[in-house]
Amino acid sequence: MVHFVGAGSGAADLITVRGARLLGEADVVIYAGSLVNPALLDYTKPGCEIHNSAEMTLEQVLEVVKAAEAAGKTTVRLHTGDSSIYGAVREQFDQLERLGVAYDVCPGVSSFCGAAASLKAEYTLPDVSQTVIITRAAGRTPVPERESIRSLAAHGATMVLFLSTSLAEKLQDELLAGGYAGDTPAAVVYKATWPDEKVFRCTVGTLAKTVADNGLTKTALLIVGGCLGEEYQRSRLYDPTFTTGCRQGTSDQP
Ligand code: SAH
């Protein structure tokens, strides 16, 4: 059996209770060493076999899994954040299906949620944006043309950019060309929820400079949108005059 486990965004105690239990029970752990906090390995039991997938190919990962299965062992494949976001898990699922190996998935706190906590931000503010676009700039990994930053920027929605720190200059140009005003609030969150986290607030117009001035190259998210600003409407959900399925509204204005 293979359990895919989301490690969370950094802090070792941000893994789920289930994820920590699975790690504690595993005979073999294959963890994404480039991004997973090694402190998470403290949850493993003595004698647990540990592999760092940052130094492995998909084929090598599968070899480790196959050997574990043959010995009747349980494997945890530990991915950073939540494995559904840039986790390269689908190709693993399909190979395990082909091999007839049972697996399941335990979600984790994605770094875009970790970063929202670091920023004390709400991505979906009434009248500002009700949409979060999770994307990346095209670099060595291509992005379909219909998802160009320029075209996504036209929505003016909250946008969270993964894997794009080293492309910040071009990215900034595209965000501006797509329609965000230069003074749209933005932020760069480096190692969200790690002990050495750093948060930089800026604007779309100063995004690339913020990245460059602080020497940021990786393990950072770029976040853009009015949700990081000061203007918003309060929610209907907690408005005294608004009736919900759980509460009768009154005529009193707040
Ligand atoms: N599955 C992961 C993302 C993996 S892609 C998740 O759900 O978070 C790797 C990219 O995620 C990094 O290049 C960086 O852009 C972002 N990232 C991962 N952890 C991060 C963190 N703690 N703080 C900021 N960005 C992070």
C-alpha cells in the first residue's frame, strides 16, 4: 500500500493528524527533499527506510515502491503542500494502477493557504474578487497559450503564482499588459510557514524589483490582487439584515 501524503507548506506541525499517523506507521518514506521540511521525518518510526525523491527519477521511485510491495511493506510518498498542486502525482497514480499497487491520497495544506495565513489575507473578498487563479509563468515547463498570464490577468482576480520567482520580470510585464494597474497590491511570500519565512508586500509595478532586491529565486509565491488592499465590502453572511438558512435577518442596519 502506498499513501500519498501532503506534508503541508513548511512548519512540521502543519501536516494533518492523518498524515502524521501514516508517516509514523510507514516502513518506507519517499519524500520530496527539495521542498519538504526534513523535520517531518521525525514522525517516522525507528528503522524506517527513507529516500529523497529530489535525487530520483519516476522510474527509481517506482523501483523503491515495487521492492516495498514485494516485502509487504507500507510506503508513504510525502509531497510538499498538497499533492494536487504541481505535485507530479498523476503519473505516479497511473503507474501504480498499471502495477496493481493500491494507493490512497491524504491532503495537505498547500503553500497558497500557508501564504494566506502568513499575510493574514482573505483571497475572496466581497466586491474585490470571488476567484483565485492558481497558475505559473511559462519557463522551462510550458504553459498552454490559452492560459497565458496576460489573458488570466484580464480577470483582475486574486492570482497566486507558483514556480515563477525566477521569471518575475517578464511576469510583471505580462500582469501589467493583461490589465492589473501598477499600483495593484501584491506580495512575495518566501518559505511560508517555515521558521525562516519572509513576507514582502509590494505592488504589481514593484514585484520584480522586490524579488530582485531580496535575492529571492525559489520557494516563494507571488500573490497579486485587490484582496491585499484596504477596500472591500463586508460579507452578506454576517450582515444582520441578511437572512440565511441558519439565521433570520432583521431590519436593523449595521
Ligand atoms: N504542492 C505544493 C507546490 C509544489 S510546486 C503546494 O501545494 O504548495 C513548488 C512551488 O511551490 C515552489 O516553487 C514555490 O513557488 C511554491 N512553494 C512551496 N512551498 C512554499 C512555501 N512554503 N512558501 C512559498 N512558496 C512555496
